[in-house]
Amino acid sequence: MEYNGNNLIELGYRPAKWFKEAIQYINENNLDENQIKAYLEQFRQPEPISLHEAPKDFIINIRAEHESENDNVEKVIKTMNVLMKTPTLVAGAIMPDACPTGPEGHIPVGGVVVAKNAIHPGFHSADICCSVMLTDFGKIEPKTVLDTAHSITHFGYGGRPRGEQMPMSQELMDSFRENMFLNDEKLISIARSHMGTQGDGNHFLFVGTSKNTGNTMLVTHHGSRAPGAALYDKGMKVANRFREEISPETLKENAWIPYETEEGQSYWEALQLIRNWTKENHTSIHDAVLNALEIEKEDRYWNEHNFVFKDGDLFYHAKGATPLDDKFMPDITGPRLIPLNMSEPVLIVQGVTNERNLGFAPHGAGRNFSRTQHKKSLAHKTIEEVFAEETQGLDIRFFSNEIDISELPTAYKSANNVRAQIEEYGLCEVMDEVMPYGCIMAGDIQKNAPWKKKKKFRKA
């Protein structure tokens, strides 16, 4: 009788790519029952890893201060209760700026989860190493810095055009080529063209003055752009292959790469290289502004708030949470930064690990409502009216020249409430504040997106 896949399934094997090769070998060699069992042992997988029966404990550092926040807080706690059943997780926390990112079980913004010997690409998402950098420009007019920065930075889709690109270091390019996830010439080409760019969404270039010293400070907020998104896609595919083999019950979005595997080691190295790229990206913009003004920086510090941090065999995944503990950052250069919204100060903070924070603080103000919901709530006003009301006294610019009301202050949670809960839960200490002068953001880049222009042209 010809051996087939149903025979393998009857023996307890899950359909897999090796079925075809094994069936061919068995039939060509006319193996008997005992020989078949001995031969197939090499393909036997361990029992699937099940979800935790009950969610692992997590710390709640958020509460609704207003009825408009009730739904948000309930959804955050519900999604964490599903998420914390993921087999690798041992601890978690949610911050005062938490908000859901999708269906139940997805890690929320403002969430921190700790996994043992596992890296979860879905927990850092496509915007790997979203981060903030501050440079102290000393005693110089904020408008001068903002005007100069506006002429240098780049928001929106894609990278910089040829002739306007900022160089990516040769050392970093060489390191990309040595990594199994980043050794991709198309990815490296994209990384080169995206150097010195800030993207869209909630990313910004902010200028203000120190409450303590009066010095003018520039703060940028963005992540790893297209090269980070490309790494995320590759990481999710590898993680899902492991999930299908070792834990099919786990949600696809929560799949992980075991750290002890070759893929795990290489992915961890790739994350560090993308981190270096992102820091270099921030630095390129800041240094270009300094050079244009022919001045030297007085101080600079930087921290990511959307990344994975390693401590022994524990991997701390922060989806929008600011690392405080020095062990998480190998290149400490100063305190940490928490931006709130364009009309509020950027907080300069410090802190240590305590019983509530797992070594992290909030990363910003978060949202109570989606962008679409927020826009609908303001439909009775014109865009210009909303802009005038919410940016009074500030120099607010949109790179695309199209106002995005989903990034104006009322789109975010109350900054006062977030600050109050930081203090109430003892998450960190505010050392200084960068008082707002002005800000540049991408704006509504969907309004005149290139594909929409092409569509209009075709119709015409």
C-alpha cells in the first residue's frame, strides 16, 4: 500500500512541508511499520505550548478621570487580560497614557510586558524604536531655530530625493550587511534615502525653552521609518512560523521568536542596528540645524519609547513607555523625555525601577478616541476655526501645508491628568520642562497624496 499524508496525520503529526519528502522516502525504501516510526522520530515536535489558563498579573497605573475616559480604560484593561495569557509573559504594566491599538489581546499603547527568552515583534510594531532627542541650543531665539529646522527637516511619505539625502554612516551600512535580517540591498537603499526624515502621524519637531535655564531646546520625535518597518515585516513572518510550530493557540499578533535560536539572536542584533540607525537619523537633523546656525550644542540626550529591552533572560517590550532604569539603555546621555502635546511642555524626567513601574514611565499623553472619532466630534467647526482655537500663541506649522486636526491638543488625553497620575503612582520625577514655542508636523498628507493626484489626473 502506498504511504500518504493521512497515515502521518494518524500517527499524530501536523501537516508540514517535510511531509512530501518523508512520504517519498518511506515509499521508495519500502519501510515497515517499525522502520517508519523510527524514521519519523526526527520530525516529531514537542507538545504545543498552551496559553496561560489565567492572565499573568499586571500593574494598572491608570484610572478614568472623566466619563470620556471610561471606555478607553476599560478597553485597555480588557486587552491586557487577553494579552497576559501569552505563554512567554511573566509580568506587565499599563501607564497613564494607555490606549488600545486594535482587537482584544493586542498590546496597548502605554503597555509594558515582560517575556522570558522571547522577542515579540508585534509588541514593538512597525514603528520600531520610536524615540525622542533633545538638543540644548543655548541662548538663541526659538523662532530662529524653528525657521532653520523647517528648512532642513523632512516629513511625509518616502525618503529624501537624490541630491538632498543625508549620509548614512558606512559603519552602519556594513553592519546591516552582516545581519541575516538586514542584509538586503533594497532595504539598505531605503535606509539611506530615509536618513534625515521624520515621517507622519504624531511625529514632530518641537522648539521651546527650558523652564530652568531659559535656553532654547529642539526636540524631535520619530522612529526607524521604512527600514524599521521592513525589519518588523520580516520579524513577524519568522515569529509566525515559530508560532505555528510551537504555540498555534497564541494570537498571530503575539507570536514570538525564541531568543536562544539563531533567528532570535540575529533579530536581537537587527533591533540594535535599527536602534543605531534611528539615533543617527535624529542626530543628522539636529546637527544639520546646529551647523546651519554655526553654533555648538550645549547638551543632548535621547531615549526610545517603543522598543525591546533585555535584562538577563527577560525581554521588556515597551509599546509606548519611557525606559527609566539605566540597565535598559547602553548609551545613557542624560534624563528622559516625555512629550505631551504641541501646546504643553516636554517633560524632562528621571526615575528608577519601583514596585509599580517595572522601570518605565509614560511616553506621552495618549488618546481617548480614534482620529476619525475626534474629527467627527469637531465637524460643526471649520478646520481653520479649530486650528485657531487650539494653537493660539504658538507657532504651529504643517510640512504639507494641510492642517491635521487629529494632531491638535484636544485629540489627546488631558496632559494635566497624565501628569497627576505620574505623580500619584510615583512613576518618575519631573526635573525640568521645555515650554512650547512652536512645532512642525507632517500635516494631513492624505489630502493631496500622490496616488490621489494620479487618480484625479486619470479621471480628467
